[in-house]
Amino acid sequence: MRTRFAPSPTGPLHLGHAYSALLAYDMARKAGGDFLLRIEDIDRSRARPAWEAQIFDDLHWLGLDWPEPVLRQSDRLPAYRAALETLWDRGLLYPCSCHRRDIVEAASAPQEGGTPPVGPDGIVYPGTCRDKPLPPKMPEEALRLNMRKALQGIGPVSFMEEGTGPDGETGRQEIPQDQLVDGIGDIVLARRDMGTSYHLAVVLDDAAQEITHVIRGQDLFEATAIHALLQMLLGLPTPRYHHHRLIRDEAGKRLAKRDDARAISKYRADGESPADIRDRVGLR
Ligand code: GLU
């Protein structure tokens, strides 16, 4: 078993992160496997070395260890590029020059004032740029996956859920094709400012690190349909998934990155121990 914790260094780790990291660590330990750390720093406008240093410090304090050096997504841009090239060569990508506002407007138009469908990657793209003529070479622009085309000739998209989704989903999850087309749509695989996207990077990195079990919060359950599809398209193995409950505040709201009140560093400063943190997240 190989598990991982994959934080983005864009803020302090809070109790929700502690739960996720401890769970992944404990599961690997129990099975005699490995626990890896990966730094998801593709969003250069938000990632900060100081947050990364704080992540290492908090996780070590919690009692976790992992093989060094850790994988950093910012070092993996050539691998992301190569995967994009293969999809481009198969005619599955197209450049998109839409801004968010164009997408909201175009997606809302047919709904007659209603709200456009929203999937795990945001508003389902209305297809504005889909049928424009393609440049001969893959451009350095935002690139979208042509979902309908991507699904042609591939078998059922599925993954194994060993934890639970937000609605109690568990076991083999088969994602119907019309859910992928109408509920998710033409997702962005390369953002103009990043040269990749979260979905593409996470799938390539889990494969490169030979992760067998992805342990993460239920907020990413819906996105797993995208990950399973990308794994099929890129010929990568699909790990098993274990989505876990989210740690919430007293009002029942899930913790956000800026929720400094529940930052691990805050509890440390208040004199709590790693065992206290385990108690707080119910992992004793
Ligand atoms: N980097 C993501 C986050 O901090 C986690 C991605 C994942 O576990 O797949 O929310």
C-alpha cells in the first residue's frame, strides 16, 4: 500500500488536513506500506515557500515522516506537457480563449434566467470554442478536453470507493457517459497561467508515485470521475479511493484554508499535543 498527502502550500494546515494526513499515514503504517508527501504548488500566484516550510514543520510535529525529497508539482511541468501533447495528437484537446464572464453568460443563456449546470470543475462549459479550427501545433493557451470525443470507444469509466462519498456512496462507482458529458463537460486540462490543471497533475503524479490508495476529503469525491477518465485516456492505473468525512466547525461548515482559528500551528501555540489533535479529529 502506498498512500499520500498532497497539500497546496497556500495557507496553514488546519484540523481537516491533520485528519487527512494522519489517516493516510496510519493506513499505510498498518498495512506495512509507504506514506508519501507531495507539494501541490502549481498555482504559482498563491503558493509560498513559507507555507511549505510550515507544512513540513506541522506534519513532523504531528509525528509523520516520509521519504525525501518530496515530489513538487512545480518540478513536473515537462511531464504534464508531454501528457497534454499525447491528448492533443489524438485530437482530444482544443484551445479556449473564454473568460469566466463569457462562460457564465453563454452557459446561462439557454437556461432562461435559471442557473447553469455546475460540475466538479465549475460551470459546465457551453462549448463556445469547441468547433473553432485547430492550430497545427498545441498552443500555450488554456486547453480543454473534448469530453464527447474523449468518451468515444472507451469502456465504462469507474473507480473503487473504499471509504464513502458525501451521499454514502461506497464500492464500485460507474460514471454514466451522459453524466460526464452533461454534468462535467469539457474541463480545462491546461490553464493558461499554469500549463496544467489540478486534475491532470494529480492523476499524473499519483501514477508517477505509484499511489495505490488515494485518501482524501469527500469534497473531492465528485472530481474522482474526472480522474478515473483521465487515467483511462492516459493508460494509467486507477488507484483505490478512500474519501473521508470532512472536519467541520461548530456551525457545521467545512474548514477553509483561511480558517486560521483551527490551524494546527494555533493549537501548538496554545500548548496542545499531537495526541490532542488526534483526539480532536477522532483518530485515537
Ligand atoms: N492539493 C489538494 C488540496 O490541498 C488535494 C488534492 C488531492 O488530495 O487529490 O486540496
